[in-house]
Amino acid sequence: MTIDATMVGRSYAAAESYQVGREKIREFADAIGDRNPAYRGDDAIAPPTFAFMVGSRALEELLNDEELGLRLDRIVHGAQKFNYTRPIKAGDNIAATATITTVRKAGPVEVIMYETTLTTVDGEPIATATSTLSHNRADA
Amino acid sequence: MIEVGTELPALTVTLRREDLVRYAGASGDFNPIHWNDRMAAALGLPGVIAHGMLTMASAVRVVTDWIDDPADLVEYGVRFTKPVVVPDDDKGAGVTFSARVDKVADGLAEIDITAVAGEEKVLGRARAVVRVR
């Protein structure tokens, strides 16, 4: 099977919620070389792009949908956007759901947009991530 | 007072292979194009490239270093237009980020970010929106 526009609207929830810990926030901030004190300590918030990592648990489920026929090693990340209701913070327990919003085809290349909503497991909105991927079915 | 035309302090980040490996570990993105020359070449890339999300994370520091509280960021988006090639040496790749306030309205400031590696812009339409007080 291959992805097509009829698959717009399919939704994929991360298998498990993501429990945000302050040491993971610190590790992530260190890895991006960001020493901002807001990302350290008991009241740490997460750097803005931490949201992508949390959302990637839902992306994994999308990629596992065999009907889409997507392969990770054929995907290029084209664009990324975040809208924040509030920052992610240490102690959050986050549910992520990715929904396919657009599928466009140009020859062997499929441009796929999906939107990932991040909420607490109690339903409080945190952020929405909009991602654009190019998937190339042509053999190199 | 934040005004249209305000230039934010620029930031230059050096990305070395070690930084890509550390980001792979912290983010869970172990795609080999970010650490393995053989795999990068097999996919037709000019070399090992930085994670787009690492470049995106670095770029927004120009904004979050400038505002008092990073929690005031309400929107942030980029297009990944060119890969940042990270050589296997001690020098790594330098990426310079600059930013300018493009619009101020309704308690929000829109900031355009430019990211340059070598001579090339590596991000397109990089834009952050922050609450202003």
C-alpha cells in the first residue's frame, strides 16, 4: 500500500504517555548547548523543541501503519512549526496524537503534513506541532 | 521597548560530530545520516549532516536568550532548506543565527531568524512569535 489523500484524517496516538522528568530536560538542554537557567531545577520548563521528541512517539505509530508504506530512511524533514499554549515542564504526563492533514504527490515524492497535539493526560492543551515530511519512493 | 527593526544579538554555534552524537542520544533520533559517513554517502548526501531539529533548537536560542522568560514563546516555525554538513574533524561546522523584530502588535512580537552555515542559508521562513510585556 502507499499513502494517498484518502488517508488524510488518520490519527495515531502514542502507545504510552510521556512522563517529563527534570533530568531529561537537563540532558536535552545540554545536548542542544543551551544553558538557559529556565531549563534547570525543580521548576524546569523544557526547551521549545523538546516538544518534537515527545510528539515523535506518535509519529512512530504513524510510520508503523503498514498501509501508508513509509520508510524512515526515505524521509526528509522539510518543515516544522510549533504553537505553544504553555511550555512543557518537569512533572508533565503528556499524551501525543498525530493526525495526517495533507498528502500531495509529485512523481515518486510524497509530501505529507501531519499535526501532533500534545496535551496532559487529563486533556489540558500544551502545544501543537505541525510537521512536513518528504518521502521519496524512487530508488537512488 | 521592543520595536520593529530591533536586531537581536547574533549567536554562532559550532556543531561537531560529538554534538550530533549527543543530540542523537538525548533526542532518540539515531538516524545514521547524522553520525555515519558510509550511510550518509549511500543516500547521496555530501557528508554527515546535523539533525534539522538540532539546528532548529540552536536557532531559537537567539530569541530565548533575548527574552526574559522562554515561556513567552508562543509560536516557532522553520523550513529546512539546506543540510548543515558536519565534517569529521575538530573544527566542525559553524552556524550563525541572527534575528530581527518584524512586527509588533496585540502584545506579540514576530521575529525573523536567519541561519547561515558557510555562505548558505540553512533555514527558510524561520519565525518566532513571543509575548511582549
